[in-house]
Amino acid sequence: MTQASNGGLAPSLLIAAACAVLGYALGSLPVSLWLVRWRRGSDVRASGDGNPGAANAWKAGGWRIGVLALLLDVAKGAVGPGLARWLWGVDGWLLLPVAAAPVLGHATSPWLRFRGGKGIACTFGVWGALTAWLVPTTFGLSLSVLLPFQSVSAWTVVFASGITLGVLAVLRAEPALIVAFLLNAALLAWTHRNDLGSPPRFAWPRRGRRG
């Protein structure tokens, strides 16, 4: 590891730990809950599937609140990893806790008695900070292409995660980044665990029959 060879491993460990703590703290902020409560006086968890995330903020508070919640969820995922990687030069295996912390914070928020959202928007923020366009574009396109053909959206997330891992492997990304995304994918599978009890159901387009 570069930091070790330069005698800078200890400061890098401290920076990585600090960025992981910051990432968890920011990730844990239930912005969708607060925005909907502020604008509508209602609980976002009463909408949709009960998930305190941006999709239900859109349903409960309208598109403006939904978009703002989405942007804030992406931003809170990006801050810790972005500071660690681009400001302080943390790399290699020290990025694992930094990458995992925001999504873990979003999913296990102390503000919500260690319950939280599913972490997809937060994932885009984390990986935008770590890989710029690569992972967000691959993951986002995979979700968009698969979603119309898969009636269980949780499995869409799993399959899109697998495609993204495959792309990282083909492009020979840093092993630490591949493992970090694998850990992120495991967290997403955990947050979607209730829906993964159902098997994948592909909804292929069908031609209508003439009566």
C-alpha cells in the first residue's frame, strides 16, 4: 500500500476512520422523513412500502420534495468517500469502511431506531465520489434496462449489482474497489431482504391476442 511505503499508514488510518464516521453520520440523516414532515406534516413511512427514502418522499410530498430528497441522499453518500479519496488521497483497502459507512448509516439510522431506507440513492453518491461516472452509469443503466422485465424490483437491484461487479472486473478495477462494491451490493441485498423472499419473476413483453 502506498501509504505504508511512505510511512504514512497511521495518518491514513485515522483519516479513513474519520471519513467513515462522517459518512455514517451523514448517511443516517433521514432527510426524506424531515422534508415530508416539514412540507406536508405527515410521516413519509405511511406512503408506499414504508421505506423512508426518496421514492416515498416523492409520493408523499410531490415531485419537488422527491427530487430534493433524492439529491440530498446522493450528496450525503458522496461527502465522506469524496473527502477521503480526492482531498486526502486515501486509497486501497482503507476505502472499504469509507465506502460502506454511508449506505450502512442510511440503512441503520439511529434517528429511526436503527431502521432506515434501502440505500440506492446513497449508493450512487458513494460511487460517484469514488469512480466518477463509471459505477453510477453502469449501475443506473443496468437498473433501467432490467426494471421493465423484472416484476420483483429487489431482484433488479441484485442483478444490476452483479452486472456492475462484472464490468469492474472486466475493466480490471482496483481489487479494493471491487470488494467495496461487493460489500455495497450485500448491503443492498440486506435492505431488500423482505422482497427477496420471492423468486425472480421476469415479465417478458407479450403480444395481445385477438378475440
